Amino acid sequence: MTKFPPINDKCPHLLHGADYNPDQWLHRPDILAEDLRLMKAANCNVMSVGIFAWAALEPEEGKFTFAWLDQVMDQLAKHQIYAFLATPSGARPAWLSRKYPEVLRVEADRKRILHGNRHNHCYTSPVYREKVRVINTKLAERYQEHPVLLGWHISNEYGGECHCELCQAAFRKWLQKKYQTLEALNHAWWTAFWSHTYTDWSEIESPAPHGEQFVHGLNLDWKRFVTHQTLDFYQHEIAPLKAITPAIPVTTNFMGTYPGLDYWKFANDLDVVAWDSYPRWHEAKTDWQTAAEVAFVHDLNRSLKQGKPFMLMESTPSMTNWTPVSKLKRPGMHLLSSLQAVAHGADAVQYFQWRKSRGATEKFHGAVVDHVGHEKTRVFREVAEVGEVLKRLDPVVGTSVKPEVALLFDWENRWALEDAQGLKRNKKYEETCYRHYRSFWSCGIPVDVINQDCAFSRYRLLIAPMLYMVRPGVGERLTEFVAGGGTLVVTYWSGIVDQHDLCFLGGFPGPLRKVLGIWSEEIDGLYDDDENYVTMLDRNALGLEGEYRVKDVCDLIHLETAEALGVYREDFYAGRPALTVNRHGQGEAYYLASRNEDRFLNGFYRRLIDKMQLRQALPTELPVGVTAQLRTDGCQDYVFLLNFTTENKVVDLNGGEVKDLVADQVIRGHVELPPYGVRILERSAL
Ligand code: GLA
Ligand code: ZN
């Protein structure tokens, strides 16, 4: 039996709770007392406390007021509720900005911001770092022995960038360390173009709207530096916590596929991964398409630490207020979307926010406790119901999944690819990854979402949509993967540039050419109204038939060692290969030369799934809009069946027998799922 340990042994249950801001209610002790009663009523066992409480903790420089937090922590203890205690660096007191303006961020246009808002401090400023070190140390010293201290919630949603002189100097230093010589940097950035050659390190500036924008190597290295500097700041934040409370796990809350930070670089320094999920349910897109995108991000978060359960640190119990429309979650969606996180490996379901604030910008954001102040609301009842269900899922804690399939979603690749001028302005990288992923979601096949630095050997099928940048060694590793019996799927716009965003010379797809057995001579960008078709060849190896619509991209390739399965129907390249397979060693590598409609992706992957006999969470045909996801400890399997439609759905068990873990009853034959219904099935591990 293999299980990951609970996030903290102190609480070996699934966590259920919310961001809690008692610092906004210090003038209302009656409300604070009521909060604790309501937390129990909502079946909560954890709160994230003090995320933006710096002004309440240090109202004047060097004057600390912990009495209120002592009381909150003690009260939580009395009610057996744990705390993820936050470091408050996400927003700072006004005195700090006034006294030390260097902590204020400088925007790309080189304007220093005024005090206000949040998530906007300089990551380099020695003063800010020192102030953060002091307050973090005080918090750790004071609460190190507190029984409710479950984990550290570091800052909040790190993001953005600072272009101040301190950051420029740090950037230059980082570049010097990386390149050693200006000559090496000039070559890597191809600065001979437009005479942009640097002759002194001091000439280098971060990208700016009124300065340099078109040196792609610079843009890329700046993004890398921003990740580096943010991580460095994070490491600085956790240093005193790790010294004083080495056994308390640390995390920081990520923002899904936020483009500004390469989250892979953080993974090693987190004890548990956490993320904030705010999908737009009930939008024009169908809910199940939205659900598949959210699933992708859950899988990414689980993959960051090789399958270790993560935390859903924030989600809304009802609606968001920063979206163009504040749509309410329809009845049932809250339980469904919460259990969706658990289905993909979350050991915590938490919300923003516990109690609605009375003023300022988030006063209309969804919360467990509304302005009315009592528990007799639909939202409160649905939250309490989630808590009720989570309580019955103790056996699920620490379980995970070992997918046979992985999809490569790589931040550096995305940065380079989206910066590239060419092909089409909107490259649709994320959307393309989602579309490939969806074919597996619909069949209930677990998928890891990895980057190109991850080990490939634990998978049987690797999907690399638009692998534009191929870092050193990756082409070789993918070739080895296929030679050893793996199946690889690569699409158009792959193998174009190296780690510096310099084009591969000698024929695309560069280091992937051998394993794919093709040469890409030209690539055609299609206007939005243009289309082409892929016609499947008779008796092709996959047995795919008919024609499929193509939009946006047609790569014009030549076969080298590959064989064509389908060809273009239209245009001057009619008859040329559009879908190929290359047998290399023990495995196969497919190349999708064009961006094909979903019907193609579903059919194509269905054939691969059958051919490779990839394991489904539930070996059955799932109705549209329903998925099955698996968590297992090797002895018992937990299959989450999730219906993201507004219709009743029936799932055939193909003669199998399972136990409904929540209802505690045995089911034979088939499982019924009401609209937005979810069932958690237990069976002996397959
Ligand atoms: C983010 C923040 C929270 C809150 C929510 C609102 O996730 O971390 O503090 O502002 O958004 O959706
Ligand atoms: Zn700065």
C-alpha cells in the first residue's frame, strides 16, 4: 500500500476551510465568537489566517501587536480548528511605503507606483526583505508551539515584476553569472540584429514599452529572472520559518497557469503545492469543457511534486466579483467542483473567503458567511454539505494516481512561442494543450501535466503539443523514450528554437527530426476564415477514416523515415502528408502537422487508447460531459464519477460491482448521476 502522508500528521483528514480575516473585525468581538460557532456548523477544520494582516500585526515600525492573533489561535484550538498561518508580505502597511519608498514597485514604463493595492512590492529591496524577515521570525517564534499551527501560507499569489534600479542591478548580475561574457550573451540574444550589440553590462535594461522589446532572448531571460527573483524572495521568506519550525509544512498559493512565473521552479521548495481556482462556471462554454480545463490545472498541480496531493487553497463558495459577470454557482456545482479537486489529488478544499468583508473591493465576493451573518443561506448549506462529505473520505487522504499518459505544458516554451512573431498572432498554446487533454478527460484516463525537464520513463504515452522550444538534451530524451517502446505525439510548430530562442539550423523539427522521421520545409498560417482538410489514407495504420477540418496551421512536411496516415486535401500542398507515424526502436512517434478539429483529436486518441490499452479509471464508455478520475493506495481504488451536465446520466459498470463511499452502499450494474451529480466509488485496486 502506498500513500503520501497527510499534509500535516496533526490532522490526518481532508482539510476544509477558508481564508479568514479576523483582523477586519477586531472591533466586533461578538462576530469573532460567532465565527467559531459557524465554522463548526460548516464542518470546517482549517482556516488560513492573517494573509493581509500586517497592519494589524505591526501598526508602527517595530511595534508588534500579537494579542488579537493569540486569541484567534487559542479560540481555534478550543474548537479543534487548525490554521495555515500566513506571512503578511502580500500587502504592506502604509508606514512602510512612506518611510521606505524603495519597497514600491517600478513598472515596466519605469514609473514608481504609489502606495496602495497589493501584490506589488519589489522582490529585490533589502529593506522589504528585512522587514519581512523580522515579521516572519516573530510569527514563527510566537506560534511555533501552538497546537493549531498546521502549515505556513507564504505571502499570497506571488506575481508581477519590478523594474527598479535594484532589480536592474540584480538582473545584470544574474546575466553575468549565466553568460560569463558579454560575447556569449550577445550571441545568445542574436544582438547583431539591428545593431543591438551590448558593449557594457550596464547597457542592459529589462524590456520596456519605450525601450527594448524585440530581443527575444532578452525577453525570455527577463521572464526567467523574474521567476528566479520571486523564488529567491520566497526562499528568503521561508528561511526563518524553516529554522524555527522545521516540521511545519510551507506552501504558497499558485494561480493555475499564470503566465508570469514558471511554477516548476518552485516545486522543490514547497512542502505541499497549493493553488487558487476560479473557473467561470455556467459561461457560454459548456460546463464540462470548463471542467476539463480545471482538471488540467489540478493535474498540473499534482504533477509538480510527482503525484503528491496538493491543496485547493482558494475557490469561491458562490461567485467571484472581479469577473465581468458575478454568476452564482448553480445548486450542486459547489459540491461537484470541490470534489473535482479531490478527484484529481487535492487533500484540501478551501475558500476565499470565510466572511464577506463589509467594505472595500471584495465586499461582494462570494463567502461562506454572507452579510446577513447567519447560517440559513443556500451557500452556507452547500458549504456545510461539502464538509459533511469530506469527513467521510478519510481513506482517500494521501492516495494518488500514476498515470500512463503525460502532456507537456512548459512555461519557457510558452514564453518563447507566444513572443514569436510569425505563423499567427494568436498561437493558442494553452487552448491547444487543453484540447488534447480533453480527449483523455472524456475517457476517464488519468494524465500528468509535466514539463520538458521531467522524467519521461514513467509514462507510456507522451503528448507534446507545440513543443516550439526544445532545451538541450530533450530531443535525445524523447528519442530514447520512443526507442524504448514509448509512444510520442508531437504537433506542428515543434522543434523550432533552442533554449535561447535561436532557431535550429539544418532543418525543422531540429532535434525531433530523427524520432519523428520528417522534415518540415515550410509552415502555412491560415486566416481565420480559411480551412483545409486532412483526408485519411486507405488502410492507414490507425484505421482512421474520412476527412477532418483543419484551421490555423498547416505544416508542409516531407517524409524521411515516417509513413503518412493522412494527407492534405486542398491548396497547393494537396496530397502532401498531414499526419504521420514513425516507428523508431520499440516505439512510435506521431506527427500532427495541422491544427485539426476536436472530432479528429477524439478519434485519433481513441485509436491510440485502444491500441495501447491505456487504463481508464472506470473501464466503460462514459457519457458526454461525465468523467471518471482515480485515486488509489494500491489496495483500494477510489473512482470519482463527475457529471458536469444538467442532465441525468447513467454509467454502465460493465457487470462490475462497486461501493458508494459516501452513501455506503453496494452498486451493481450501473450508476446513476443526477445533474451536476458526483459519486465516489470504492473497489479493490485493479
Ligand atoms: C485571489 C486572492 C484572494 C482574493 C481572491 C478573489 O485568489 O488570493 O485574496 O482576492 O482572489 O477571487
Ligand atoms: Zn525592484
